[in-house]
Amino acid sequence: MRVHHLNCGSFSSALIGRLVCHVLACETDAGIVLVDSGFGLADVADPTGRVGRYANLMGARFRESETAVRRLEKLGLNPADVTHIVATHLDFDHIGGVADFPNATLHTTAAERTASEGRSSFREKVRYRPAQLTPEPTLHTYSGPGESVLGFSDTYPIAGVGDRIVLVPMPGHTRGHAAVAVDTGEKGWLLHAGDAFYHRSTVAAPGQVSPGTAGRALRVMEELIAVDRSKIRGNHRRLRELNNQVAPRVRVFSAHDPTLFEELAGERG
């Protein structure tokens, strides 16, 4: 499997600094599988109508060149070959590009689908934007007993893809948030943790990375928008342990940390 690391959306503000929308494009026997999709072409064309005004507070930058469809074209890949999109969750900066791949199946947890359809709290009204999933894509959801992967119980191999891409439920940021584990073979596992953490200092060994002003601001924001703060802290502990274990090797990264993105993008997939 060849894995490409794509930045499919940028944020920049004085308080939190620069952020990315880290998307994986996995070349598999089942076609190209995206993990998250960042902002899409329709978001670029109508940011307020599609995404709302909250993104402006975070300094969102809507650039057509950063959409997944344009990133794939630049790599010489055919966007029509995208067959599956695995979402860590359905926040507006993670699923805006889904509409650009109308033949792809969208995969998420059943809990996340319920949360996004109900939009029962102020947080959920802000984060879930129904226009981004109109027309409704083919959707496959996961719940109930699953398999054990990397020490996590009840995980789900992606239907139609195989057991090398696995949905790992990790609620806290949202009700149905998940990480996505990708088995790259000899190079070990990649664990796209979505928004289970924001800044690399969260999962680094103690004293290894300073959070700085931006990291501390991101931690405050993370707590404010989480639906369950106690689960956020538990996720941090588990991801830190996983990131610093010797075997099997697991590269843990979040959706928005630019340094982790640049490190991984600089390596050959």
C-alpha cells in the first residue's frame, strides 16, 4: 500500500498559529481510500453558506489548490478512483471534500452519524453542516462488538477495503469520533487520530516537546469544544503510550498539527 499525506485545508490566526487538515490518500487494491477529506470545491466556492462563520474565527483559508481532488490530480492520480472515504468524524473541516467524490462510500461510526443528524446541542449545530453531505453519500456505519487492533477493542476493518485500514472508536471530541489505523507493512502503523488531540506535545514523551503559546491555546480550545472532557484526557494517555512504544511501531498524528504533517509528508509513502 502506498500512502500519500495531503494538506486539504489551512487555518492561520495569531492565537493558534498555523494548522493543516491532514488527509491520507491510500492506494489499495480496492481503489484510493481517503482518510478524512478536508475542505472541498463547494466549500471554496461558498465558504459561509457551506461551512458557516465559525471557521472565520479560526482563520480558515479556502484554496482550491488544497482540496483533495486537486491534490490527487497533482500527484497524477485520478479522483474517480476514490472508492472509500473514512471519516474520523463529521466536523466541517473533515468532510467538505466528500461531495467531490460522488462514487465513494463514506465510513463513520453509527454514533457519529446519529450526532450529526440530530445536531442536538449548540456545539453540534456549529460543527455539523448538513449542506456538506448534500446530496447524501452512500454511508456505511459501524457499531457493536468488533476486533482487537493495537490494544484497542471493538475496532472495525473498513468494509470493502480489508483489514489494513481500521476504524478505532475514540469518542470525546465528538460523540462518535474515531481514529483510523493504517497498516503500511514494513514501516509499521499510521494512526490518524483526527481531533483526539491537537498539538504534538500531547503525545510526545514527557519533556520532549514544549507546547508553547499555540499548544496551550489549542489545549484550551480542545477542552471547550469537546463533548466529553474526561474521555479526551483518557484518549491523550492512550495515544501517548502508543506513540512512544517500541513495538509494534505506531506513528501517531493528529489532523491539524503542521509539524507532524510535514514530517510525514517528507517521507516516502
